[in-house]
Amino acid sequence: MYTILHLETSALYKTLIREISAEISARYLNTGSTEEAMEIIKKDNISLILTAMELEEGNSIDFIKTLNESQYRNIPIVVITGNDSLEDRKHMYDLGIVDFIPKKSGRDQIKQNLIGYRKDDTLSLKMSQLSYAVLDDNQMDRKIIERLFSMHDIKQVEYFETELDLYNSVTHYDVYLIDLVLEDTTGDKVIQKLRESELSSVVIAISGIDNIKTISRVLSIGADDYLTKPFNHDLFIARLKTNIRNYLQIQEIKVKTELLEKMSITDSLTGLCNRRHIFSRLTQEIEKSGRYKTSFSVLMLDIDHFKEINDTYGHQFGDTMLKKVSEIIRSSIRTMDIGGRYGGEEFLIILPEIPVKGAITVAQRIREEVEKIQSEDENFSITVSIGAAEYTGESIQDIIKKVDELLYKAKQRGRNCIES
């Protein structure tokens, strides 16, 4: 759980931060003693430290120095104080705090700041869930990176000494750290090759070379960032976070875009293609048939007596039956086939490269599975009528008309049957 340790003697600000912590679902701990604070830090998993300037034993400067020289230096420290001088700010930032909040900022601003810090903590968690590849032929540098990663709970890391070792790995990594100076090649060539296949991954060049032209070239060929050796711990992690934050935002946008695209072509009730998309796919199959002289078949399916089902059992029950029939359709056709809701209780299925004989087999499988649908009402039964037709060069309107007429014949013949 996200835990805030608050070093404060003022009852007013203890109450304020406790209330804000509750609002953002954070656990709140308080002490006015730096000695007690260190004991809490040793025993508890602290996510953020908030401290006033003035404490029981004096000011917080010695506490901040001690913490930043200890194994707990990764815990972010924020100073909240009424002393808002430029000199105080500079001094505290020099000590290694992550932020300086004047008390006059007000409740809302303090809350927004705490929300922001929590987001950064969430980012740290997400960082630990990503996969990393490090290509560096220097054992000492690999050990340094390994230590930096371990301090931030980053464990899904593979280390490579040669370019070939990396290429032989079949794993897709979220983050690549590539040394520029390698024994058998140069890092820029590796980066170029990675960018040919790993378009979305974070690729960071690492090198002891601190030359503007070199850095510019490496960034221009596809590296997201360039970190120089020897590594500064805080800068290394900060730059890594920045790149991963951008990477995760891009991934989130991709997921949302794919979801919107799927929603635009999907019937919301059944999960099958919607009418517009089924027509689009039918047009594509007709064009493919004309280009490659192939054929395909179409099924039109209608749930028998569906209005009576709705009238007797209610529309919610009717929707459940539509979903069940849709699931049968989905499980009865191939991945390359296209099943869609044509309208109401009617469905259209496109079967690429299948003659009408094969389409009848698919239709029969669907019809038999629908008959097996059960309800609590023993008198309930559900069946479907199906028309099956093979495409023979007609227009989209004519193939739809042909299969619709066949469906009508199946209805006229007594329903629960297939007409071709």
C-alpha cells in the first residue's frame, strides 16, 4: 500500500495531510522525531516522506542528509514549509529532495502534488514489470547497471556481452540499453538493426563518450536517449523513468485506439461484426473473387419465432438468446470466416474459399448446436432457419437477395432447416 511518512509537529498540518492521504487512499504515518522516523523507515515500506523544516530535534536538514546517504536514499523526500525563500529552496534541492511545497500553496495544491507523487510511484511499479535487455561487453558496467536495477526492484533483465548473443534471443524486450563501444561492432549498428524490428521499444544508448556529434548521430538513428558513463544514479533512473513513461503512454494510446477500432466494427450486444463491417468485408471478398477467380459462400441465419420469445420471456431473455446464438456462430466458424449481426435476430456469415456444400456443413453444425440451448422453462426451445448460397459473380445486392430468398424458403418449409 502507498504509505506516507509525515514528519510534522503542527497539529493543523498533521490533520490536513492525514485527511488528504485518506482521500487519495494512502496510508498515513506521523512523527515529529527524526530518530523515530528512521526507526519507522527501517521497519515499514515507506513510499513517500513529507517533512517540515522545523522538527522536535531542530531542523530536518541532518535527517535528509542521513537518509540520502543510507540504503533508503530512493525514498522521495518532499519538504512542506512556511519558509519559502529562494535560498531555502536551493539549499534543500542541493540536499536531494524531490520537491519543495510552500504551506501557503493551499489544500488543493498540496493534494494535487501528492497525487502526482503517487503516480510516480505507480510508474516505478510498472517499470518493475517490464523486460530489459542490456548489451555491454564490460563486466563492471553490467554489474553497476544490475545494482541500479536491483535498487528499484527491476528484475526482468537479461545481460548480453555480444551483439550475436542479443540477436539470438527470441525475446521481445520493452527496454534496450546498448553500449556504443563493443568488441566486434558498434552500438549504433545494433540500434539501427533493432529499430528495423522493435519499433516501439525504448532504446537507450550508453557510453563513456561524451561528444555532441556522437550523441546527435545516435539519437538521429533511433535511440530514445543517451546516457553517459560513469552513471549518476539519480539521473540514470530519472531518464529511464522519463523514457518509460512516454513508452507506456504510447502503449496505452495504441490499446485505446485498437479498442475504438474494434468498437466501430463490432455489434455491442453480440460481439460479432456489425452490419456496416459485414458489408465492408463482403465487398472485399467480392473484389478478391474478381481478382483471383476464387469463390466463397454466404449464410444468412434467422432465429425462429424470435418475436414470440421476446413477448413470452422478455427482451432481456431475448438478448441472452442472441448472445448464445452468436457464441455458437463464433465457435463454429474458422478464424478467417466473418460472422456478423445483420439486423435484429438475423446473422450473416461469410465463408471465404468454401463452396456451398461446405457451407451447408457449417450451417448444419450451427443449427444442431442452437437446438441444444436450454432454458429453465422445460417447454422452451429455440431453432434457426438458414439460407446458404455460393457467390457466382453477382453484385453485393444480388448475393444478399439470393441468400435472403433461400432463408425465406427455409422458413416456408417449416423452419429449423437449411435451404441452398
